Amino acid sequence: MNQAKHIRVFGHPHSGTSIIKSILGHIDEVYEHPYEIENITPDIINQSVNAKYIVTKWPFVSDNFFDYPTPETPKDTIQIFVIRNPFYALSSINQRFNYNIHAGHTAQDWYKDAALFLKTSQSSQSNIYCIKYEDLFPDNYAKVKKLFNQIGLNFTDEIFNNIKRNNVIVPGAGKWDNVSPLPGPLRHVEISGYGPGFRPNVKDHGHYRTWQINQEFKNMNSDDKLDLSNEQIEYLCTDKVQDIFKQLGYEIPSVLRVRQSK
């Protein structure tokens, strides 16, 4: 059986776990399991052939990730814990689920996950690397490169050239057309009836996620994408949440600060 080390990427939903896993999967010595899975299985290990590392991702924060070693999380498991400004993470969730929010996706869940992120980032747990979504992109991905170097990965800057790849994330959703000479935004999913320039509807989950994971690797936080309920805004502005929020170095988006002052 392959003795590859397991790299688990996890965090609050819609916080960048997919793109981090995808970038890791561009590294030659890394086998990327394409789908979401909480714990690694013998089948996945067997699929990795001669890879030095196996990367998986789980878009939630499970308590058992912190209690190791266990059969699911051996001592040498490498974990990357990611968090994102909740105003943008929750806006993305709202758009995806049309405000029909599932367990694990709520503002209250973000607070719990963020508190764990802060605690972990201040602890001495050597197998968990904490990084904020907003820190992935500045200075030509400097903090990502530093993290990968700390893990001991061998890579070049080519791994960040996401639009040259065929990234897969949802079973049965097709794959991205990486052959077309058209520029990135005009490439298309290889599914009958989808042509150049087509962008799947956000509610067409499989096809939309396949389209999304093949876009340029850049910060997608934008005030014009804010889409929050009044209840979510009120909760995120409570003292206990704002305490964690500020310790993480986050700020309330300016457009919402203006709304609050009226």
C-alpha cells in the first residue's frame, strides 16, 4: 500500500477549500482526490499510485480533526484550516442555496468555526496550518508558497495558473474544456448544449462548481456580491462575533457600514 502522507483541507463552507485543494493537486508529487470526503479511505490510498502526498478536502470543521492521532487522522496527517470573512462567505452560501441554509452553513456555525480557527492559530498544534482566504492572493500568493514550503512540497509558480487546468470537483458534472484557444472566461464545460461564453446558473450546482473551480485564482470578495439577510447582519455585528472578527483582522464591508449608520 502507498505510504503517501494525507493533506486534508478543511474549513467553513464557501471559504476557499476547493481552490486550495485544486492548487495542491497541480503539484506533480500530489494526488488530488476530486470529490469532497471527510476521511481518507483505503480506496483513495490505492488510487494515489506513487504519489508522495494525497490531498482531500472537507468543507466543514469537524471536532475529530483536532483530536489526533486517530484511525481517521494519523499522527502524520497534514491539515490546512481556512476561514473567510463571513460577510462574503455567507453571501456566497445564500446565493447558492437561495437562503435555504443547511446545517453547518449558518452565521452561528461561522462563529464556532472562526473561534476554533483563532484558537488553533494561536496553539502549538504542528500538523494544522491556518490561513485566511484573504491571505491566499497578495504578493503573488506569497503566504500560500510559504505554507507549501513549510509542508515540504516541491512546486513551481505554474501551479497557480489555474485556467490551464481541467479541474474536477463534482461527480458526473463533466469536465472543463482546456483545449479551446478562447480566453479563460469564454471556455466552456463539455456538456451537450453548453457553448463558449456559457456560465452555468448558480443553482445548477454540479456544472456551476465545475465552471467555478476552473476560473482564475483570485480573491472573489466583492461588495457587489454581498447578499445577506438582516438577521445574518445583525448576528455578525453582535459583540461576541465582532470580538472574533476583529482578532482575525476583518472589517465590516464599507457598504454595510453605511447602511448601519442610516
